[in-house]
Amino acid sequence: MQNLLDLHLNPDFMGVREHCLEKLRPYQMERLESLMRKYPTLLSGAFFLRSTSRNGTIFSYPDDETGDNEVIAWSRISDDHEILCAMNLDQENYAIVYVTVDDVMHPRDSSMKCLFASDLSPAELNIEVRNGKAIRLTIPPHALVIYC
């Protein structure tokens, strides 16, 4: 089975491979491979780049000139199921950002659970009404988080 690096990041999208994924330990890569088998949406779901915001009000995409290029977030969606992935490319600082999620799939007062974190991260996050719907992520330096 192709791994996450080869399947989704050829060529290296905005430095995600170099700055984050290549730094994962072998056991973390094994956990990711296991997740891809358990959640086929990670491989075959529709891909959506997600906008982020530091203040919860002004959202932008990482490729915008004024956008945050330190956090890359995307969703994979299939069969009314969303899996959100986000990476902090900063080498030294935590990133605290709001990330847009699908507005229709997530009712008010719902939450998303952590499936994977390459470093300490909250186990569950509440959906907030911001830019449609969003969750507030705290991502350690060089870390990858996956929520569903």
C-alpha cells in the first residue's frame, strides 16, 4: 500500500513532507498506515483544502498572499463523513488556529474526535459557528493531527 507521503504529497505540497511528515517516527508512520486501512476516506475521499484563522474571524487559505503558510489543513470527505488533517510546519512554536469544516455535516454542539496526533493534542474538539463551522486546533511544532 502506498503511504501517505507518496499518495498525497507528490510533489511536496507547501513543504509539508519536508517540514513535518518526514520527521514522524516509524511507529507513527505505522499508525498512519493502519488508520488509512481503517478509514478508507483518508485515501479515497474528496479532497478539500481548508481555510484557517488565527483570530476566528478572518479566514484564509495557505496559498493566499496574506494567508497563514505555517498551518496546512485539508479534509477528506466521503459518504457524509469528514476527516480533517492539519499540520503545523513551524519548527518551534505551537499553532492555535480555527479550521473550517463542512458546515452541513456538523450540527451545532457536535464535536470531532482525535484519530491521530504526532504530539500531545486534545482528544476531542467542539464545533463552533465560525466561517460556517470550524474547530479550534492547538497543534504542536512539526506536528500532524487528524480528527473525525
